[in-house]
Amino acid sequence: MTTDTHLKQHDATREKLLASAYCEIRRQGYQGASINNILESTGLTKGALYHHFANKQALGLAVIDEVIAVNLNDWFIQRIRDSATPVETLLDVIAQLGARLDEEAILLGCPLNNLIQEMSPLDEQFRHRLNVILEDWQSAIDSALHKSQQQGRIKPEIDCSAAALFILSAWEGCIGMAKNRQSIRPFQICLEQLQGYIRSLMIL
């Protein structure tokens, strides 16, 4: 076996474990997640898992860093950072969020927020890694608002940093409300109000 082939198999095994662990944690929470279920869904052995991850905590932290953070960056953060018209892109992404939310998302909620609620009070490493994602997300929204303010699209009196914190909090709250109510309608109402708030910041 060549070195390149070995590395590809190594990477594929790690990705398979991360994907399975993400699904298990999303359904059961981190504390309820079963290593046996993860192995059963992948067809891998405990030896393979512990070759890549020292323990369950290391696996959970990798899910945060390599799945949740990457997904958020690819779907949202990089889009508004790269946008020439970031506040319009922000509104567009929020509108798309309503279309992306399916029955499973309503049932299970936001994987990031679920882990924040479950693990931040219990594990400092989890709390830190989750906070890194929140800070990056908030920073992206803050930068989008500041850039739009410089473009004359956001009112000059707006405190963009405070608005970014509120937008992020409201966004996560919308998804949490949908999960609690097990209904998409409260989510849609919340998103409409969030879009209205962002438009109220703009010079139309």
C-alpha cells in the first residue's frame, strides 16, 4: 500500500467517525451519545476509533471543530465575509434558513445551541470551543454591518457590535423556539421579525 493510499484511508476513516458521531450527538446529546452506536453505524472497531481519538471527549471536541464549525463557516460566515453587499447577503441567508429547516431540524434543534446548553456548564474545553464558534459568527455579522455602514447602507448611529450580538442571539432563539414548540410556524414568525429588525438598521 502506498503512503498516499494509506493517508486517504486514514482520512476517510476519521471522516466516517466524525460524521457518525455528529449524527449521534445531534440525536442523543453528547452525554447520551453511545460509542457503540457510532461504531455500529460505521462498521469500524474501537481500535480504529481510539487510533484517531484518545477518548469520547476528544471525539466530541473534534465534532465541534471539524463538523459544526466548518459547516457554519461554509454555509454562512464565509458568504457574508466575501460579499460585496454583506447586509443584503445576511438577509438572503436568513431567508434561506427558513427553507432549509426540515422536520428533523425542528425535532432536534440547532446542534451548536444544543451543545452550548448541555455542555458549557459542565466542561471548560467544550465551553471554550463552542465560544470560539460563537465569537467567529458574531464577528462575521459585526463585520458585515460595519462594512455596510461604511457603504452607507446602515444608519450611522447604529452600534454594529451590539446589533450583531442581538442578531446572533435572536437567530439561535428562533431555532430553539421551533424545537420547543415542535412547529415551524414560530420559527417563521421569529425569522420575519429578525429580518424586520435588520431592515430597520438600514438606510432604505
